[in-house]
Amino acid sequence: MHRILIVDDSPVAALQLEHCLAKSGHTNMAVVDDARKALQILADTCPSPDVSPGGDTPRPPQDCRQFDLVLMDINMPELDGIAATRLMKEHPHLQDIPVILISASDEKDVLEDGFNAGAIDFITKPINLMELRARVKAALRLKEETDRRKARERELEALKDKFELLSNLDGLTGIANRRRFDKAFDAEWLRARREQRPISLLMIDIDHFKKYNDTYGHLQGDVCLRAVAKAVAGSMHRPADLAARFGGEEFVALLPNTDLPGARAIAQQVQQLVEELELEHKSSEVSPLVTVSVGGACALPGQDMDSDALIHAADTALYAAKHAGRNRIVMHGEHAAEGCLRPQ
């Protein structure tokens, strides 16, 4: 049922409008005698923090049931109908509500000011019932079409957000994929360089995963990948920390504002959580359970330093961990005077 707001400081004129609209089947109406009261009623229909007509406010809730039409008299004290219409159109929550202005004058300048303010139509007094019905019907049809278009836009925006989210997730494990990691790493590298803060990476590889697949089959291998991914993600404790699948059985942990000892502590937690999974791996050469090898590195980025250097250092540390027998952690430069990579 359409909601209509009548704004007129003349009780007789307002009653006449209400009576005419009731004859056309409109029963859900509200009447106010002051434009400022009308603006407040309209704003209060969809409350949000710091809402004020003419202010910059966030989008209202999707289930917000606003008025569908405002019939606004032009000649009112303090705030006239044209000025009130202009304020409505400046308000994000109210700008889609059609306004029909009502006046005893049909002067060209008055009409032009009204339309420039955002009114969609104009009715002159005395009110003609047939004219009122036609103009109200057209205005309400316009509101319905606008509402449908806005709803469709919200649906498309929601789908876009959903597709964007899915495009950043690994389909098997549900954690971030390589695309998401690359974007996050680039952003965090620039931030670390700007703020002169350390940034660390962990490269994590499931030990003897090919033998695991050969022994238990690829379906069970997928189960193992999902479980290890959950363990890696469970070791991330801050909003900026990111666990991602780097490729195959290899994972990466992005740790902004983390030095080398801090990165080692996360690596140890990853290993512990993987061990606690207690996934049998009878073909492993290092343990009867699934284990991981971890290589880590830290950098203090500079202007002439390439971010690939950090990935290469972490990858080299991972290779060293695997070469040393697997199921262990190797941190690049851990025993050097300056553990973190620095510009040359």
C-alpha cells in the first residue's frame, strides 16, 4: 500500500487533499502543517546515525519503508515548499521520493524554481479531482519503477561483491588464493616501506605430499589440504595477517609488521596445529603423521628493494628446511647480525 505525505499549513486545503485521495483508494496518509516537521518525519522513517535533512548520510536499510509520495504546498511560513523540496533532494535517504508541488499560482518562474528544486510535477489550486488522480498515479508509478531499479542495482552489487569474494578464495581449501595473496602482498609491502616497518613471509609445504596422495588417494589428499589450510589460517591472529594457498601443497602466510622472531613463533604454531590434526601418513619418511616444513624471511623494505626478494628468501629457507630433513623451520638470516632483509 502506498504511503503519501501531505504537507500544507492550511487545514482546509489539507483536508481536501486527504478527502480526494481517499476517494481514489489511498488510505495510508499522513498530514503535517509545517515543512520542517515533514522533513523530520521523512528522515525518522529510516533512522540512521547523524541523519539530518541536507546532510551526508549512509544508505538506509533495504527494508526501510519510506513514503512513496509527498504532496507539498509551496506557500508555507518559515520554510516554503520549494526550499523543503531542495533539502529533500540533497538527502541520500529522501532524494528518490517524488514530490508534487501545490500552489495557487501557475507563474512560469514559480514552476521553474519548483522543477529545479527537484519536484516532478505541479498542481494548481483549486484542486481538480481528475487531475489530482492522474498526477498522483503517474508519480506513484515512477516511484515503483525507481524502487525496482534500485532493488536490481542492489542485487547486482551484492552479486558483484560475492563474485569478487569468490575470485579471491581458493576453491578447494576456502582460504585466500594466489591472486588474493599477490594483491595483499603488494599493498602491505608498500605500507611497510612507507611506515618503515618489518614485513615477514612464511612458506609452508606439506611433507611428502605426493607419497600421501599415492598412498591414500587424491580425495583424501584434498581432505588433507583443507585441514592443513585451516591450521595455517588458524595461526593468523591479526586482521592484516593472511593465509593463502600458494600452489599445490604449498601455503604462504603474510605477516605485516612482524619481525623474524615473531614470524618464527607463528611458524611454530603452524607446525603445532598441523601435528594436532593427527592425520596418518604412513608413507612419510619423517613422521607417522602429516607434518609441514616452513621457511620464513623478514624484510625492512626500502625504495630500491624489490618485493620478490622477500618471496625468494622465504622460498630459499623452505628449500633449506626440506633439504635438512623436513618437518622443521628455517628462518632466512636468523643467525645473522641483521635478520631482516634490508636495502643494499
